[in-house]
Amino acid sequence: MKCVVCRGAAVIDVRRHNANFCGEHFVRHCGEQVRRAVEDFDMLQPEDRVLVAVSGGKDSLAVWDLLVELGYQADGLYIGLGIGEYSETSGGHARRFAESRGLTLLEVDLPGEYGFDVPTGAKAARRVPCSACGLSKRHLFDKAAVDGGYDVLVTGHNLDDEAAVLFGNTLRWDTDYLGRQYPVLPARNGFPKKVKPLVRLSERDMAAYCLIRGIDYLVDECPMAAGNRHLIYKDLLNDLEVRSPGAKADFYFSYLRNAADRFREDRDESVVGECSRCGSPSQGEVCAFCRLQERAVPVTFGGRT
Ligand code: Q46
Ligand code: ZN
Ligand code: ZN
């Protein structure tokens, strides 16, 4: 197996591009894919101050590394979710990466600063853990980006993530979610601009990238992810990809090209007010995060149970 660029020994085959690469040219290929995504979707400007949502896993550390290598000024933000040992370990990976590259890592600790962890919040709100977790992360990432004066919030969602979400949304024909599924969401109503520069790269690409770049990421899955439908969709799409290389990218990018615009019109763009508790943008008087906190930490809000 030879590298398509230098004919040296290849370390990875990328079937979607019908190409094999040596380590050096694979790293360049990943940079080029990010550069193209950034350009095609007008994600970032060279002078932007960028905040990367960092979990300690491969995708978020890789996207941080890739953006810094492409010359962007990017800080990271790690949120401690209080998911036992998983959170302690993931925080360590994020900190060590930032230290090794001399990068700035901001941190927010959900239990320490807001009085509840994800398992408690989920139980109190009778939500599945990923729903309480996702809601908390969105709120805290948005808030940190706006409060810190960042131009853009970056997340490490890759092609596999986006295709799986699209698959789920399409199975349910959830037009509101379909309208929101785009790799760039502009800043609006007090929310920061959000972008996903890894949409042209797969999960396997990111694992290989980290290995080649010596990025020590957290390999273990979050213990709360078990039973998540997202994982079932990923498996189904991986089976499809084995039989038909490129099918995943085709499904996702054809959606963006041919259909995404039709659903974007369905978006609820109604004027958003401010949460009376935290000042974040909210459609109700109190935002969803503060309502979750109220249920998880009743004493904070006057002893309600
Ligand atoms: S951290 Fe949170 Fe994920 Fe764990 S509880 Fe679910 S959403 S699986 S990316
Ligand atoms: Zn090469
Ligand atoms: Zn609030």
C-alpha cells in the first residue's frame, strides 16, 4: 500500500477518496479537508477568536489541533459534567493536551458551579442523561462563548456524527431539527455563531489523525451513552459504508446541497427574550437550563421539591 502523494509506505486507506496516505500526507489531507469545510461553508475568518468545545475525546482535540495548525487563534473550553471517573479522566486528557501545546483551556465545573451533576440532573428532570447533558453543555458553551467575546464556537462533530443525526431526523421526518442541521449556525438572538469544521472527516480519520499526531485522547465511551439511538444509527451507516464506500458522505452532503434549504424555512425564528434568572436567551420566562437546575437543586430556588 503506497501513499498517493509521495509513493512512500502508506499507513491508512481512505476508501471514500479512493486514496492511501503516509502519516505526513494524511495529516495534510485532514488539514485540507478542514480548510475546504471552513471555506465552503464560510465558517471562520482569519482574525476570528475561536472557542473550541473540548471533551478530551479524539474529535474535539483533533479539531483544536487542526485549527491551531491552520493558524487560527483558538482557545478550548472543557466542562466537568460530574459523570464519575469518566469526567475525571476526560478532564485530564484535555488539560494535558492544552499544556503540551501551550494553549489556553477554560474550564467550567457543572457540580462545582451550578450544584448538580448530569446523573442527578437527568433523574430530577426525568430526562435521559444525554438530554440533560446536551442541554447543559449547549447552555454553558453558548454562555462561555458570548461572555468571553469569542466570534465563533467550534464543536468536533464529524461526518459520522452528522450523518447519524441526519438519519435519525429523517426517520422521524423531524422538520424542525432538519432545519437546524447545518454545519454553520449564524449568531442570532444572543446565541454565538457555531461551526463544525470536521464534517468532511470521519471518526476513523480522527482516530488515525490523533495517533499520528501523538494526541493522547480518552478512548472510553461515556458510560451514560449506552442505549443511545445515535449509536445504533452510526452502526447502520457503518454497515452501509462497508458495502458502498462514500454512501455516508453522499447522504449528508446531498442533503445539504439538495434539501437543507427547504427545511430551513420551517425554523422557528420567533423573537427570543431573556431568562429572568441567568439572562441567557430564552423563549420562556426561565430558560431550560435554569429549569433543569431548579429541579436538580431545589434548595437554591427556595426549597421546592
Ligand atoms: S457526555 Fe453527555 Fe455525551 Fe455522556 S451523557 Fe450523553 S451527551 S454520552 S457526547
Ligand atoms: Zn506521503
Ligand atoms: Zn437561565
